[in-house]
Amino acid sequence: MAKVVDLRSDTVTQPDAAMLRAMMGAEVGDDVFEEDPSVKLLEAKVAHLLGKEAALFVTSGTMANQLAIHLHCRPGESLICEKDAHVAIYESGAAAALSGVQCDTIPWDHSWADEAIEALYHGRDIHAATTSLLVVENTHNKKGGYCLKLQELRRITAKAEALGLKTHCDGARLWNAASALDVAVADLAQGFDTIAVCFSKGLGAPVGSALAGSRELVSAARRIRKRWGGGMRQAGYLAAGAVYALDHNRSRLAEDHKRAATLAAALRDLGAVVRYPELGTNILYFKLPGWEGESLSAHLMKKGVRMLQLGEQWLRAVTHLMISDEDVEISLAALRDLARRGRP
């Protein structure tokens, strides 16, 4: 069977032999009774890394984000996030369905300017949903893996505090942001009331995310997690994979960023429109002239290269620990051939 280079997402990775050994050898207990030592180890490690009092292991980034929204908002209130933020468009309307909360979005071209936040903030106006929460996505998926620098984060959280808003960071790929910025993840988490991180994206674990914050908030989140059906029993087998990922796979994230930058530069040479910031991470979006996204995706698949088609001409490519330099060259060879041939 011919090899397939899968660039659709960093969620397609599979555990290697060493991670599987760590998972199979995990010491486990009943986590609903808070008796799983491997889960406790993971939660303590995450809390320490993020500079928070406590953390809670959950099944997914969506659950972590929605727990935070439920903690910080009441039904009929609103949150502020950027356009195309994960909490607004990729979580099946969960903010509205689970918490009765609406998302007010800041356009990309305004980014997180103070005046953009103020324009969406509603306090005592009885005609509008009261704003309770500000959600920052770092890195931002739809902006091509864009990461917010410390100075920007400090300004944003200070503005939220001045308005009396709670703050949450969707840090599913915060590990990538920390690598690209060469800072500690705790520095990026500072100033946020809660923060979500993921283990099954760039770090390559098979399952899981975590929500971190104060002991009081995490305790409340544990009850909500149970109510939503997220209580797990011998979850330590999964937690051990996340611990292994934290210990072994964070240091190699820069390799993914380098390969994404190589793809972005080569695509620009082909005349493609590329969404990949100067300080990029492992995600890029592009349009290849003369090709519709669906057709281009189908032709790439025939050449053994998988990319995610996202409407109109846009394709997404995400590098990860199962993508090598050779895989990047295979992908570029296929793209160059299709660019040369043009749309059939």
C-alpha cells in the first residue's frame, strides 16, 4: 500500500511504541472517586506547568472550553472572542446549547484592539446580552496558527479586568505558541482565570485535554464534568499517554513549525495565496490559483497527499510528529505538478 502523507490535522497522530508502553504500564484507579494516581499526576503536572492551582483532565478541548464558559457565564449572557474562534464555530453551538451563552466576535482586521473589545462589551444595556467573559484562542487555528505575544496578552487581559470580565484561554495549541515565542507556557497562561490545553494535537497523545484554574473553579468544573457525562473510571491509561507527551514531545514542536514554514514559502513561490504569519507555528491555509479547493484536495489525494478542504479555494495543511522532511517534499512535488498542469 502506497504511503499517504496526512496533513489534514495534528489530531491524526498515533502513539508510538514508547507511549503505548507508558500507557499499558500506568497505575490506575477510579477517577470519579479521585483515586487514579496517573490522572492525579497529569493534573498536578499541568497545573504546575501553567502556573495554576489545579487542573482537571477531560476528554476533549471542546469539553474544557465549554466547562470554562459554563463556570464564568449565566444563561442569557455573552462572551467576546475573535471571528472564527473555535468556541464560536467548531463546538456544535455548545455555548448556546449547554450554557445559554451567545458569542460576540471581533473581526480579524481589528484583532484584539481595546476599541474592538469595548465595541462588543455590554454592561447595563437591558437590550443586549450582558458580557461576562472574554475568550482568547492561542494559537488561533483559522489565522494560520497565529500566536499572541506576551505583551498583547497582558494588554488584553488587563482590558478585560478593567471591564469586569472573566477571562479564558483556549490554549489547545498553547504548547506550539510557547515554542514559537520561546517562553514558558505559564507566562502565556498568566492573567487568565481558566485555560484549556490539549494533549492530542501537537503533542501526539491519543486522547485528552485539561482545564486549569483556581482550586475552587476546578472543583466546580469537576461536578459539571460529571453532570455532562465526562466522568471516567480507569482514565489513567489515557492520562499516562498525555504525561508521556508532555515529557517527550514538547521539545520537538519547533520541527513542525520549520516544516510548515517550508511549505508556506514554497507555496508562495508557486503563486499561492498563503495564510501563515511571520511568527508561524504548525498550521497554514492556502489557495492555489486556478483550482477550487474540493478539486485540488481530490487531486492531491490521488497523489497520496491529504489536506483539509475548507470551502471556496481554501485548503489547510498541518504539520505534526508523523510528518517528516521527506513528507514535505512529497507534498510539494504533488503541488508543483498540479500548479504546472493547472485545473483539468
